[in-house]
Amino acid sequence: MYSEKVLDHFSNPRNVGEMADPDATGEFGSSHCGDTIKVFLKVEDGVIQDIKFKTFGCAAAIASSSMMTEMVRGMTIEEALQLTNEMVAEALDGLPPEKMHCSCLAADGLHKAISNYRDGIR
Ligand code: FES
């Protein structure tokens, strides 16, 4: 049902945890299932230097969150805003159709954190 990459990122999530002094955070809750993500960002000169996440959700949500952090580290915030949940799911070698909404949690949490960063909200 799940790809090897999903199982890997679920079993060994990258960049999981909190950040002591983030430049911004973003929280997002899925209207589909009620699961949540919190994203912590460190930004320098418009580039994402560090990113961490805490996700209370299913295996697909945790794997998507982990993959999302790996994809956007080193991107400008403008580039990171272009990241879609489909790109995250594709990088995981796909998700079952009924689990695609779980990848939205990762993309929407990231976008919320960037939006807060731009608004000066920590
Ligand atoms: Fe809620 Fe997957 S079932 S994020």
C-alpha cells in the first residue's frame, strides 16, 4: 500500500521536533480528519536555513511532513511557496488516493509558516 520511501520517512522522520528560536512558526489542521502540523522555520536572506516539524497525524502525514522539510531546506521562501502537496506525494513515490489529503497537511503547514514569516508573526 505504501512505497518504500513513505515507510522510510515514517519510520525515520527527518527534521522532527521543535526549534528553540524560530523566525516563524505555522500551524495547520486538516479539515478532512482533524490532524495537525506545526512547522518551525529559520530564514536567512530569504532562504530557509533550517526547518522542523511536529505532526500529530497518520503515517502518510508524518512521511509527507518529513519529505517536505527535506525538499524546502535551502530554498528561498518564494520557491518554497511553490511547493504543492502533489510534489511532496510524488517525491514519496506516490500515496494511495485516499491518503493524498495527508500530503496537504505538510504543504499547507509550510505555507502557513511562510505567511506568518512574511507578516512578522513568530
Ligand atoms: Fe489525517 Fe492522514 S488521516 S493526515
